[in-house]
Amino acid sequence: MTSGIIFNIQRYSIHDGPGIRTTVFLKGCPLKCWWCHNPESQNIHQEIAFWPDRCLDCGDCLKACADKALTRKNEGFLTDKNKCLLCASCAKACFTEARELVGKQITIEEVMEEIKQDIIFYDQSGGGVTFSGGEPLMQGQFLQELLLACQKEYIHTTVDTSGYAPWEVLKGISKLTNLFLYDIKLIDEEKHIKFTGVSNRLILDNLKRLLAEKTRIIVRIPIIPNINDDVDNILKTGRLMRSLGLKEVNLLPYHDSATGKYERRAETYHLMQVKTPTKEKMQDISSILADLGLNAVQQ
Amino acid sequence: MNERVAKLRQESLETVPSISLERARLVTEAYKMYEGKVSVPVLRALTFKYLMENKTICINEGELIVGERGPAPQATPTYPELCCHSLEDMEVMHNRETISFFVNEEAKKIQEEVIIPYWKGKSMRDLLLNSMTVQWKDCYSAGIFTEFMEQRSPGHTVADDKIYKKGLIDLMQDIVKSLKELDFYNDTNAYEKQEELNAMLICADAVLTFARRHAEKVAEMAELEIDPIRKKELEEIAVVCERVPAHKPRTFREALQAYWFFHLGVITELNTWDSFCPGKLDQHLYPFYKDDIAQGILSPEEAKELLQCFWVKFNNQPAPPKVGITLEESGTYTDFCNINIGGLKPDGTDGVNELSYMLLEIINEMRILQPSTNIQVSRKNPDKFIQKAAQVIREGLGQPSVFNTDAVIEELLRQGKSIEDARCGGTSGCVETGAFGKEAYILTGYFNLVKVLEITLYNGMDPRTGKLIGIQTGNPRYFTSFEQLMDAFKKQLKHFIDIKIQGNNIIEKLYAIHMPSPFLSIIISDCIEKGKDYHDGGARYNTNYIQGVGIGSITDSLSALKHHVFEEKTLTMDELFNTLEDNFQDNEKIRQLLLNLTPKYGNDNDYADSIMQAVFDAFYTEINGRKNMKGGVYRINMLPTTCHVYFGSVIGATPDGRKSGDVLSEGISPVQGADRKGPTAVIKSAAKMDHLRTGGTLLNQKFTPQVLEGNEGLIKLTHLIRSYFKLDGHHIQFNVISAETLRKAQAEPEKYRDLIVRVAGYSDYFRNLNKKLQDEIIARTEYDSM
């Protein structure tokens, strides 16, 4: 039985494709974008998350940890990642959910059971399921089988991808999904490497090859101040789209909602001082794209 | 809104609700004249006549629809024949922080010197409480149930279209016809019928006098008016009041004024629950509107202005003052006139018309507490109708609420109503289903499901008082299975429902004998034909309700017991009891276990939801179909008004993690914060209840304005509503969250775990955002709601 690793299933998802949807977040991502608002999605393995404000300081997690990977610190309990074998006994022992196991090994059947619960809403609204991440293509086999299972149930599917995957994987997926939400973050390769950790060549090549497959594509651009919101990048992205005959583009303004997550993970967050783009700024970007004949929607 | 409406609205909003003893004084004078000299229905009718002949006529500056219940806007009468307030009551009403009424010294003096000496010990409240058993009184004070007729009369009905098709003179002819047909040779009830019908005639005539007094007063004012425009308006009002409600209305304006006189009649005769209501206003008015527009005697703007003036009239009449438990169960100035918009026509076709949309605009412009409004949504209505309503809902007014008319019709059909009567019906009060103009659908009291569980856990004893008020169903510490616990609960449930219904049966008779309502009886079919009062089975359909409260809290409590004590054995019954008795004081950890690691209702989880179904079935089976005293039967509905707060205050800590005295879940909504999978999961859970077997359920959903932003937001809300209604959901209401609530959510995140906010480009649980972002959204919400 095929299984994969996911970190969340969100019902009543209304911004990831048409209608009312369920979004399945697959864990693991080959990119490491500075603005990532789901840092817990990057690692393909399970991990333990800690929520200090929920902690009652009862120490049950310490007692439950057979590997002695936990130590008491002023602000809660710290995990020694070298000792922790991710057995999750600490999370099980925690009644307040201050310690949570992020990432769940799950079978196709289990995912489908959850997806099928909202069929009545998909039918009513023209919605369906969106597979997002992380990067869902990192678990290509699992994703393929999920898409097949949805097809059998006549459920509309969307794959939300960075496009960073071997072409064969993407090609296989393209035959099974109804819609791609395809990210173009930056046109300049150097910058792309700097801010996401990988080159954008594969991403752009894949996008070109994908056109032949005739699957509907909506391009998504996250708008990150001072990183990709300059006129040059927007114009280049728009022109590329036009040259490829792509019309639909969604603009996602950066938001600092993830600050807390980075704090909790004790990781550096590069965008600490960055503010959400203003409405005017978003409007300007929209207009640039609209002038190129594109259908730009702000989200 | 134009200047006139803005001014009337402002006055209505700024006037402080006060107590007027005019009605109480006139009623007392009438009783002193007639009591003991005539039959009871005629006594009531003569009292009503005396009121209509002598009460102050109030015409407010600039208004187009006239008539007030009191001598001035917001001047609220009392009903000493129902409830004779003590001087202390008057002080409390005057001084309390919320829902207060200004009481002046003169009012206190009249109360002390005139009202109390006559009514003390002989109001319906006294009569009723004196007729109850010790057992009933114990349950009542323990908070097992409330009693609706303790301070107000049954009421709870709505007008249909007959008052637009017949004038009072036509109705009087119907009454005379019934009188002529009385058979004193064979009908043993002929005398009672004669008295009731005579009483109806007196009441009809009294309202004619009342309308004529308005016409005369307005004509006088017209003569003295200097401003030529207002002079003309007053002359027109005088003509309208001469015409209606004596004759059937001919124009849009006459129709509104006619309704308003009937409304004032009903709410002056008695303090009826949920005041009175025009029901399907858009459908009733549409023929007049269409004709007037075609004839060129009315413009849409004029129609809107008239409707807005009509709106102000409702807002001028706060619910008469309540005290004690009645105030606890319904703590609001709102008197629950709940106007129905949309739905189906009697022939089953789409009933949405131009006026439906106009009413939605009016709600949005007026933004006043009363009247309440709802949309009746059928699968046959266009999406545009829901989306237009959603635009208003998004404003955060809490109005209109949204009903599934197709389900309402099925509920009525299941209860045996004809298809036409069902389609002419709708919902009133909060969410209650009724055949408008033809049914007495009387709410008799809220029923505290969670308290019954608490008493089951204490083997029949109320832990708050130590009194044995239940039956002894065994010490749950020795129960070995969940089924044993459920059996014990069901036995207790039957015990308490028996007590409630025994009390109800007596109260119903008391009202039939001592407090008939002949004026209301004229308007509700088939009281005239039967020669029977509304309180005595005169209506075509007679349904009594008991309203279940706390289904979410009891489900989660039972789920915790089943899961942790009987199945997983995470806790022993002893441990759980100790923790609860301790109100979790030294054991927050166990509370967290109960809160977080228990299957909960509202998450589309069959484990918890099947417990909800079991409790619902038990409640339904115990009540549904029991006979009432009017030839009808009992049904259930699931709504709390504000009673979940009161009921929570009488219960200690519960196994769902709720602390002693905290509120219970409201309506059929999940426990506050227990639903963690979003609105679709809540809807799926709630729809597992068989709504069609009720006479109404109430589901609340919270959203921030951002979730409903833009056209997309409206479309998705429409889909959510349609999906719930496909599943036979009865009603859904959307609370668009204010910044104030968000601040509370910030302070107590655990209570607002289910709160979803739109961040930017996506939505998230509010509790999962950092403080900075929360602050930002609060600021944004404040901005958005301006």
C-alpha cells in the first residue's frame, strides 16, 4: 500500500483553486525560500514542533522521552536533534498539544477518506482537492496515486507546485490533474539561487514543456518586497508568460505570518523587518501585468 | 436613507426605554368595572376596548406610518394581569446595567397605590406558580427547565395574508356568521363559543375605534399644521387611518398601516411572546407594490421610505421588561419580530421579488435592532438572492439569518400541515417553524440537557443544592459500560420531561380559562369558524414545543466519559469526579486532556457525532407526539436565545473540560472552540442531526470580514449555505467577527480555537498567528468594519 508524508489537511480551503477545496499539504521541499511561511514543510521527514505558550511546564514529556533527548530550559523544553529518534512519545504524553509531531505517514486510503468527507461542498461549488506542500512533486508516486484515486471519485484536482522536479515526474502528474498552480518566483537566475537555494532553469524549462500537455496552468507570483517586486522582474515574468501563451496569474502578497514559526523552530528568519506590500504596490504590479494582456488576480 | 427616515431612526435609537403604567392603570380600571359581571372572554374584550378607547394617541413628527403601543416611542407598557411587578422589580429594571428601563417616581407611585393592591396574588404568574407541584418548583429553581408563560402569554404566531384580503369589517361579518350558526340544541359548548365570538366582535370594534382616533387626531394636527408639505402628509395619513384596518387595503401604504394596527392590537391585548410579525412581508406587499407602481401612484423610492418608517415603528417597541429567570433566558430588548424574505409562493414557485431585494437594502441602511430579519432560501431561489443577502451579512450586523425553506416546508408537512399552509409558513422568533396565520406554535420552555447529565452523574442529586430532585439511577462509579450511563441518563430525562409536561398541561388550561386572547383569535385561522380562543385550541394547528439546550456540551461530556473512562481508561470515574468537583483547580493537565484529546462534536467525527445523535434521539423520542391540551401535540426544537448562559451558571465543571458556571454550547453549534476543522466539518456534524424531525435548530458560524471579502467571498459563502441546505440543515447564521472579539480571542486563545481569519492570500486560525499579526488583523478588522 503506497503511503506518503503530509503535514496538514485543510478543509474549507478557499484560496487554492476554484470553489471550496480541501488542501493536502505534502511534506518536503527542495527549495528553501527566504519567505517560506511553512518552514515545517521543508524537511521531508517528521519533526517535533514545540509551542511554548501552550506548555504547562508539567514535565510529562521529559518522563516520556526514552532517548533522553529533552532538557528543561527557562523557556520550555529543548530537543537535542541528535538524540531524538522521532518516536513522538513526548507528543503523545502532552495533553496541551504543546509538543506536536509534524508530519504524518499516511496511506492513500486515509487521505481519500478525509478528502471524500467534503464532496458535497466540491459538487456544490465546483471545488475539489489541491495538493500543495512543501513541494508535492517530491513524493511523485504518492501524488500520482492520489490523483488517480480522485479521478475515480470524479473529484477536481489541482497541483500547487514550484515546478522544481524531474520532467518525467511532472509529465506523469500533468496527465492526471485538472489544474496547475505554478510558481514563478524570480526570473533572474542568480537571485533565484540566492533567495530559494536552487536555480530556476529546470523550473522554466519544465513550464515550457508543460504547455504541450494542455493542462490548465495558473501562474502564481509571491510578491516579496525588495526581492522580486521590482518592475524589471514583474515585466520579465509577464513577458515570459505572454510568449508562452499563458494568461492567468495570481499575485500573493508577502505576509509576515511565519515569524512565530521561525522563532519556535529557533531558525533564522531573513525577512524579519519586511512589511506586507501596500495595496497601492499590489495594484501597480497588477496593472503592469494587465497591460501585457494578462489576467492578474490579487489574493 | 432620506432626511425624514434618518431623523426618525435617530430618535428611535436615542430614546431611552422607559416604563409606562398607562396600560396597567387602564387595565386595572377596566377589571374593577367588569370583573365578575361578564364572562372571562368578554371581560378580556371589554378591557381591550377600554384600552383602545382611552390610551394616548401618539403621532410622531415626520412619520408616515402611525401608532405606538405606549404613549410615546420606547415607553413600554406592563401587563399586571400576567405579571405584577413588585417595587423592588421596578428598582431592578431601572438600575440594572443591561436591558434597563427608566422608571419615574410617578410610575412607582401608581404601581404601589393602584396596581399592586389590585393584582398582587392574582396575576397569571401568581396563579401559575401556586398551581405547580413542589417537584416542579424544585426543578425550576435548579435550572432544569424554564417556563415561558411565567411572565408573558403564549403568543408565538405570525400573520398570514388574510389581513390584506379582508378588513376588520369583513372579519366581523365572519364572526357574526359563526354566531348565527351556533347550535344551542345540540352543541354543549355553544355558550362558550358565543362568549368567545362576542368577545372577538368587541375587540374588532375596539380596533376600529383605535384607528378612528388616530384619523381624528391626525386630521386635527393637519388643520393646525403650517408647513404645507407636512399638512398634506397628515391629511393623507388621516385618510389611510379612516380606511384601514376597517376595510381591506387598496394601496401599498394602506397595507403597511393596516398591518401596523393589527400588530399594535396583538401586542396591546397581551404581552405575547415574540410580539407579532408580518411574516412574509415581501410577498404580502408585492401585489400592492406592483399595482401602485403601474398606476403611477408610488415610486420605488417612496415605497422604500414607507418601509423604513415602518421599520422604525418596530424599533420603537422594546420587549416588555422581564425579570428573574425570564430575563436570563431572553436577555434582550429585541422582541423577535422576525420578517421572512424570499422563499416560495403558495403554488411552490420562486417567491423572491423586487421587494425582497429592497428589504435587504433597508436592513443594511437601517442597522437597527428591530425588526429581526431572515432570508428563506429554497433551491428554487436564484443565487443572486443569497449573494445580495451575503453582502448585508458581511457588514457584521448579524442580519439577516439564513433559513432552508425547503426543509421548513418538509418539517411542516411531517407535522401534518397541508402543502399550501406549509408553503405559506416560515420561521419566526429565533428559528421556529410555523404555519403562519394558522398555527399556535407555542414555546413552553428551555430544557437543560447538560444539567440532566450532571444529575445522572450524581445519582439523582443536584450537587449544587444537595437536593434529590431526580430519580436514583445508580452510582456511576459502579457503571461498567457507557450504555449503562446512557440508560440512566434516559431515565432521568423521562423523569424531568414528565414533570415539565405535567406543569405545562396545567398552565395551558390556566391560560385557556383565565386569559383568553380574543383579538389575536380574530387573525388566526380557524378560531372564528370554531368559536374557540387561540389559547384554547382555536387555531387550525396547535403545537407545543420544548427547546433543548446544550447539545454540544452534553455530547462532548459524554464523549469524554465514553472515551477516557469506559474505553481508553485514561481516567477512572473517581479521578474524573475529583477533578470536576475541584473545578480543575489543581489539575489543568486533565482539563487539557479533556479539551484536546477527546473526540468532539463539530469535527465531522462519527464517534462524537453519533453521541449527539443518541442524545437528540432520546430527547426527541421522549417529547415528540405527546398530547397537549389543545388537541395538538408536542414537538422539539433546538435553540437557546440567551439561556445557554443561565443554564451554564447552574452547572458545575463538566467532563468536556468546561469550568463550573461557564456557558454551555449554544443552539446546535459545537462547544465554543471545540470545532477545529473549519466550517465544512461543523456543517457536516450539525447535519447529522435529523433537522426535519424538529421545529427548528440554530447554528452559528463565525467569520472575519476578510474571509467574505470580494465577490469570491460571497460566492463561497453561498456555496457553503447551499451545501448545508442540501443536507437538510434548517438554519445558519453568520457572525462576522468584530475587532473586540478578536481581542478577546487574543487574551483567551483556547476559547477561540475555531476562529479563522483571513490573513492575506490565505486564511488561518487566529490562535496560530503571532501577536504582531494578530494586532495587525485587529486593526484591519476595525478599519474594515467602519
